[in-house]
Amino acid sequence: MSSIQTVLLEGPIDFVGQQLADSITFYLVSIAGAIAFLVGIITGDISLTAYTGALLCSAGFVIVVLPWPFYNRHPLKWLAPTTQN
Amino acid sequence: MFSTFQRIQQYCGFVTTVAVLLAAAISIASLIEDHYFINTPSASINMQSIDVRFGKPQIGYNYKRQEYALMKFDLEADLRPLFTWNTKQVFVYLAATYPGKPYANKVVVWDAIIQDKEEALISLHDATADYAIYDVTGKFNGRNATLSLEWNVQPYVGLLLWNKGAEREKFVFPPLKSTR
């Protein structure tokens, strides 16, 4: 498989990047939910809650799911190959 | 979270969880709002006239001819306080309660579905009831009855709220108007 296919279909990221993606998911989506609730209760319009939530979660989807370069800043260091007798 | 697919799964799963918690928060907030903050809607009913006639029921398979009551009424109601951010629509109806054996009878004579806050100011004069009252025994026998306004608030998310309207008007079923 070519490297473009690897990047698009598999999107691998290193372990530090995975931890970062997990944290971003948790904080971004929770805060999106809280903001959507507050927007709705302050403006008195529940459709704004739905739209705000959907907008923030879509932005989050793009940030978390796509394999951005900042997720690959700590690539795994493999040991040099040893010679076998 | 190694592959794109795994991240899609994790992310969408968490979004679903947060969406469910958000819905729960909105319904709890609505219950609190309904209990402590909403002013009771005001309404007044005035019954103009009631006729007891004899004939076949308007709907259903029942072919037996029996007594039925048709009424005309005035209704003034201001249900605008019920429309919060979480209110989808309000179902409002006028019900007549009268005694019977073995249980009391309750019949809806008029109803309306209100979907906007502007429509919630009801002002009906000399309106005829949508539905006639048919008794299970076929006769009214001049019983006492009470007409009350009740409403059901249907939210976007959360529990349905039923409210017995406090507005009542008492009346008596008159005798049969014309002979069969």
C-alpha cells in the first residue's frame, strides 16, 4: 500500500499522539455539551443548543479523527537490527 | 486510537454519551423550571348553552339511537407562560366530568394543539364543541356536571407534564329537547 493510502485509510499515530487525541476528545466534547446547554438556557431557544452542539462536535471530529502531524511528534524508536549467528 | 477508524468510533461514542447527558440535563432543568418558576396560566370558561338531543352517534359502529349533548361555550385562556425553551407543543382540552355507575365519566368536548407562543392566547366566543357527549347508559337524567380546562405540555426532551386546569364551570344536563 502506498504511503498516501496508509495515511488516509489507516491514519496511524504514535502513542503520545493517541493519549493526546483521547484527552482532546474528552475535554472538547464535554465543553461543547456544556456550552450548548448554556446557550440554549440563556437564549431560550432549544434549536440553538442543537446547532451549537453539532457545530462544535463537527469541529472536534476534524481535529481528532484526521491524522494531523502534531499527533506524530514522538515516533517509536525501534532498536537497530541485531545479527543472528 | 491507533487508526482513523478507531478514533472515529471512540469520538462518536463519546459524543453519543454526552448527548444523552445533555438531554437528561435539559429535562431536569425543565422540571425545576416548571415547579418553581412558571406562573399558572389563567383561563375562564363560560357555557353558553347545552342541548340534549336524540339520535345516532356521529362516529363508531354503534347504530343504536340514544341521547347526546351538544354545547356552545366561551373560552378565554392565556397559556403563554407554559411555553419555555423546552416546550414543543401544548395540547389543551375542555373536559366534562359527571357522575355514573360504577365510575365517574369524563368526556372531552373540545381540544386544540398549540405549537407557537403566539397561538397560546385563546379567545373563543360562542364556539360549538367539537365532540358531543354520549353516555354509556344512553340517558342523562339531569345529572350535574363540571366543565374544566386541562392541558398537557409536550417537551422536546423530558417528561410530559399534565396539569388539571383550575377553571371549572358547573352545569346540569337539561331534559331531552324533542321527542323521538
